[in-house]
Amino acid sequence: INRSPPHLLAEVLLVDDYSDKREYPHLGPQLEHWVAENDKVRLIRNRERQGLIRSKNRGAEESVGEIVVFLDAHCEVNTNWLTPLLDPIKTDPTTLTVPLVDRIEYDTFAYSSIYHSVSKPVGIWEWGLLYKEMRNHMEDVKDVKELSTAYQSPLHAGGLIAVNREYFLSIGGYDPGLLVWGGEQYELSFKIWMCGGRIIWVPCSRVGHVYRMMVPYGFGKLVHGVKGGDVINTNLKRVVETWFDEEHKEYFYTRQPLARFLDHGDITKQLQYRRTCHSFSWFMTNVAAPVYQDFPRLPKNVFWGQIKFADDTEACWRPRCREPPCKLEMSTDCFIIHDEVLRLNELGQLGVGERCLTAGSLLSGRNWGREIVIGVCPLGSVGDNWSYDVEESRMKYSMKTGSGGQVSLCAEMRGMGEVIVLAICDMLETRQEWVWEEYVPYWV
């Protein structure tokens, strides 16, 4: 309200998604009293938990402005944020605009930009549909207008967007079959581009977003019956099955093998609308070709699942943590959560989730070997030097020697709870024998 031109702001519509007013009493009468004192603020409440996606649809349906701007509750708009966001939509009502999103620290509320001053980021994704960005540094810019000009992007960045209300509703809004949150930015982006619209990022519009450490609310009844409780990947599968073609579906399932077991629900209505639009290959060729630069087409998996110790198949490779740098250890805790399955592809890349396994630090003395570590996959690469010898039951990794030659090292266990290392291959060493086992989820 304070940072928006009054003649452009029709209202601020708050959608309360069935908040727990016993735990958060200030969201009851206190909030209603505050709303009553603000002429341009309106509050609507869901009678049961609907989740972020359906709540946004309801907000669009009940709003009164010509253009609807979606913002999370934990956002703060910057100065001069609104006018640049509305202008491209006024020119073309089939345009969705996106502000640049700045960081607000959750513990101090410190405000800062996450972008370089000469970058023009665009939204892309890796094939497990994790959101990524290409920063597109423009070091040789001679005219600053080039940095401030709005530009196209294949994807919008999460939930901070502006769109013509009638256009948004005419294309069905967000797919109401998506649960709670997750995947909606892909669904809407693909739908807009493939069905005749466009997505524009607006550098002159800046909005701060609090990056929270945790989601401070439950999902309620919405997740009952969701296989494995995996709401996000269930949503992503629904998007993939609706909008991807057969080629690109396989890239998703190569990256997320367990998604094949998820139930994405009835998409008959979505597919009916989808048939009126361009193909996904058209989209990748004409709009999203930059995705292939960082995330090329994925080779097929030769093996996927778990790597288990041949002498004791109750023991398996297990990451010690979720984010790199991270080591692998032998463990009897072989329960898989969502995307923790290992994947070895035709070009020798060994992955887990969006990460890659490679050779780490050199251990000396009696424990000689190289630790196996989980690291960031090199952008633009889908290959490496891993292989699995079925006859020898060995996981091998080829490395260059100091003299310029090649040597194959074999994965070796050093004890339960100890790190797994790459050591000199020894056909008499049973600690180097492994078997791949495809993982069947408990909820199938």
C-alpha cells in the first residue's frame, strides 16, 4: 500500500488458508480489526486447508482488479515496483511478468540482492525439475538501458508474478489438481508459452522475499493418500504427464526413477486443453533452448536403485548428508527417502538426486585410497568415468595417473559406518564386491 501508486492499486486481497487461530491468535479478530481499518484491504478465509496453489486460484477468482499480482505473505515490495510490472501486460494481455526477487534474511530481515549488477537472469530447470537460473552476465554493456529492459524467460521464479486476471482465468489458472505447493511454476509457465502467451522478467521491479528455514504449517488432509507422502514429486509428475512429450518425459523419469510409482491423478481435462497448444519440443526449440546448455539431454540409466555389499545385502551405500561436500559410508539404514536412489547412466555418470559422485581426498598410509564424495555435477556434462563390472561385481572409477595414463580404482568398504573409498582393484578382495538392487518403494 505504501509503495504502490494509489490509482493503480484496486485492493490488497489476503487469502487465509485455514490458519490455526489457536496457535496464531493474532490471525483472528486482531487481523480482522486491522483489515476493517484499511479501505483497500480485504480478507477471505478458506473453510479448510486448500494449499497455496488452490488459494491463489481463489484469490484470482475473487479479486476485482484488471491485473492480479500474486505475492507470498512473507514478501516486501521495493520502491517503484508496480508500474514496470504492469506495463508489459497493458501492451499484451497474454503476458505474465516477473519481478527480480531479492533476499530478506529470515532472522534479521536484512535486505540484499542475490544478483550481480550486470546480470539478466532467466529461469530454467534441471531434469528432476529443480528450479535453476542462468545469470547471463553482460559485462560489455555500453547502454544501461539494456540492463533495465524487460526480457523473456522460459520460466517464472516461484509465486511472485503479475498477470491479467481474465487471461489467467481463461487458461484455467493453476491446475487445481496440484496439491499444496510445488510444481505450479512449471505448470503455468509451460501452459502460457505453449498456448500463445509469454513470460517477461522485469529488472526494474524488485520484491524482497524472506527465505525461511522451514515451512511453518502443516498440509492438513490434502496429503492423505499421497503415495510416500511425496507431494512435490507427485505434483511434478502431474506436470510432466500433462505437458512433456515422450522424449522429455524419459529425461524426468531417468532423473527421478521413483516418480514412475507415484499417482498423479486424473489429467483428462488438462490434456484436453493441452491438445490446443504447441508441442513441448516446439517450446524447447523456440523458447527454452538455453536449458540444454547447462542440462543436456540425459542418457539412459544402466543401473539405478541401491548399491549393496555383496556379502551382506542389508548394508548399502549411504550419504552422510544431503548437500555437498558430502561423503558416502556403509550403513544398514537403507530406507530411501524420495530421490536418494543412485543412478549410473550410459556415459558413466553416477548420481544421487541432482548431485554426482566422484573421487575425493587421498587417504595415506595403511588406509590408502580416495574417498568417494558427493559433489555438484559439472554444468553441461552428463558423463563421467564410473562403470559397473557385472561379472566381477565391482564399481570402478577410471582416473588419470601422474604420467598421463589411466588407472581403474574399485570401490571398497572399510567397515560399517566408515567411508567408502576407491582403492587399487584386487580380485581377491571381497570388500570390493557390490551388487545393484532396484528399489521398490514401500508404498507400492
